[in-house]
Amino acid sequence: MARTEYFHDPDAPTPNRIVVAATAFVLDEDGRVLLIRRSDNGLWALPGGAQDIGESIAQTVVRETYEETGITVEVAGIVGIYSDPNHVIAYSDGEVRQQFSICFRARYHSGEPTRSSETPEVAWIARAELEALDIHPSMRLRVDHGYADLDQPYIG
């Protein structure tokens, strides 16, 4: 299913849904962040996805990170809550979501970066290499907040 993101775009379609989602900000021992390249839009992003019925949001981020990357993590805190109503995601099936995502700080536990059907590329990326990647502004904000290690979670 194709995905188009609109960010502060006056021509964005009107949202018809909010879905709780989670992303993981994970660093390795060298300070590189774990990123995926999404198959639905080609953009680089933190691993994550929608919460399923019957699981906690912490379980969501652990499950999604493993499914998309092959990396097992444990939740260590919250980077921020991202709910900008001007960030709209349209899907080819007609669903149009208003962003609502909690970005968790997660600790690497085990595993090696492994591709999946949703993630044709998975890599540990050095901070200095981020500028060369195609990353959505909202996702880049989460990465920057993760590296900033703010005293309080970002809420916006």
C-alpha cells in the first residue's frame, strides 16, 4: 500500500482517522542510530508502527522494531509524543491519518540488522551521515530529539 506524507501542506487531504503508533530511537555502542528505509514511501525512518489490540504501547515498539529490523530492544524511556495535526499521512486505500506517535528511547539487546518486506534497508547510521538521507521532517525531529536527550519528553 502506497503512503504519502503531508507536512504543513495546505493541500493535504482531511484526516479520517488517528492510529496510535510507536517508534524506537535505538543507539549502538558507537552512537549510531538504527534506521530503516520504508518500502511504502522510500524514506528513511526510525523503526515502528501501529499498536495492535491486546498489546501495550511498549510491547508495540519492541515488536515493531524486531519485525522491521531483526533487532531486539528494551524500552528505556520516552523521547517524545508527536501529534502535529498538520502532519497527515494518506494511504492508497483512502485512509488519511493525523499523526499520533510516541517515540521511545530503547536499548539494544541483541540481533543484527535484517531486512523485511516492509524494510528493504536496515542500518546503523552515524549522526554525521543523516544529512545525506531522505528523512521526513517529522521523523528527523524525533531523531534530533533522541540525540538531544532532553530532560523532559517532547510533547507536540
